[in-house]
Amino acid sequence: MPELRKDPVVGRWVIISTERSRRPSDFVQESVKPRGGACPFCAGNEDKTPPEIFAYRPGDTSPNSQGWTLRVVSNKFPALQIEGGLGKEGEGLFDLMNGVGAHEVIIETPLHDGTLATLSTAQVADVMWAFRERILDLRKDPRLEYILIFKNHGEAAGASLEHSHSQLIATPIVPIMVQEELAGSAQYFGYKERCVWCDVIRQERQAGARIILENEAFVALAPFAPRFPFETWILPVAHRSAFEEIENGEVEQLAGLFRELLRRINQVLRDPPFNFIIHTAPLKEGPLEHYHWHLEFMPKLTRVAGFEWGSGFFINPTPPEESARFLRDAGR
């Protein structure tokens, strides 16, 4: 059983995942797994993954068989496990609990060479719908407090399989980075009685220098203080604190905008490795006036080294205004 351990100084929780690497030899770097028939995510290899949790497939096909267009399965090597109780306890001044949660893989396409940039808008929309459906299902579990959806694309971004997939981890605590966002947003709201994210959207749309793409429902922008070159945020124009609040027409607009952003990123940066994460409100909070869900997209173009780890400062060699201009120009 994995464990969650809390740092007593800063309050950061760490997952000690005993199901993963244990010996020094386990940390030797390996390349992403080979292509083709050996890939467990390809159509026809359904028996090489844990059983299907959720899927989009024609009605005349059976679970764990071919014919699907999207599948969700448990991670074969989960960071957290769905079974068991929290078992909270103290060890002197230290706090720990069982590593209870969920760790799922969203296999975005049966095609090995398909990516979110090459799939159709409707297919990308299905990925977003799958995110929403899994959140709505997992939020019924009273042990869970937060769900983080993320994607690692490319070996440098942490992908161990090249077949296009994203992941979901549900945790029994709210991650410290989300807590910091919530606290900062609440402080701004307490002072100005407005959502800081809504104010950012309004000001950036008026100024235009850091706007990359926008439609009726969403805006993609280079944040004012980006940690990484070409870091991009996608935010809903209407105030929404939780991703699962997204509405029917908005899903297709999110999919179309995100797909176009990826196309431009690939054109400008030649298919870089990247991570994206979705930050959303905690499961038990309900609608929040001060918080705004958003997707953070981060190409892996620089390395985080000692200064960044030791100080919390990030060194970004590319001003966000230039990043936004390059990506805007890529659409002309």
C-alpha cells in the first residue's frame, strides 16, 4: 500500500509509492516503450491493460475488446490505490496516511500515431468529455478531496509510453499548489470582491499582447509571469470554478481551441515534449466565487536546475509577449 507523508515545515504531502521503483537499478533511465504490436494501448491489445473502467465504443462491441474510440483503464503501476481506508495516524510530530486514491489512464485514440494535434475536434472533445465523466464518477467517493488531470507528452516530459494518453490521479488531500492558488484567489476576492482570474481575462483581452487564441467560450493566453518559455493558460470566459461545470457547447469550443494551440505549438517548436494539467476546484468545495478552473500547458524547452529548486524562482528566457506573438503569427 502506498503512503502519503506530510512535510511538517511547509505542509507538502509526498506519495511514497511502494508499487514503483525500489532498488537503485530501477532508476536507470529507459526510452519510451516500442511502437506497434508491443504497445498495450493499441487496438487489439486490450488484454494487456487492466480492465476497462469507461469507454466510448459502438453498442455492438463488448468491453475490453476492439472497436473503441477511447478507453479509460486503471494505471498498471498506480501511485495511489482505490482499496482501503485512509488510516490517518501520527508518528511523533509527523503525519501520514494510507495512499488511498485513484490513478487512471485515458487512452485517447486506438491509433498508435494519433495525437491531440492530429485528432479531429470531435475526437478531442470526446477526451474532454471523458475527463468530465470520470470526475463526476469519482467525486461520489467520500474519501477523495481532489482530482488532477494531466498529460505527459514525450520522453522528456515524463511519458513512458508514446501512444497518446493522459492520466487522472484522485487524492485524499488537496495538493499544496492548488491550495496556494485557492488562498491567493480568496485573498484577492476578499479585497476587491471580484475573481482575479476573471479580471486577468478581461485585462488581457483588452490589451491583446499576450492573447494567443480565443473564441466565445475560451481564451488561450501567455501568462504575465510564466515559469517556462511558451507556457500557455486556457481559461473559460464565463466564470467556472470546476471543470465538471463545463457545458455542452463549451466542450467543442475547448477542443477546437486546444487542438489549434497544439497545431501552432508544433509548427513553431517542432512537436516539443510537453505537460498539461487541469487545475479545478476541490471536490467538496462546491461553486466558488473566487476560483476559476484552467488548463496550464507547458512545453519542456528548458531544464529546472538547482537555483529553481532551491529558491522557487524560475528563469524564463522568452518574454510571454514574444511567445504569444510567435503563436499568433503561426496562424496566418
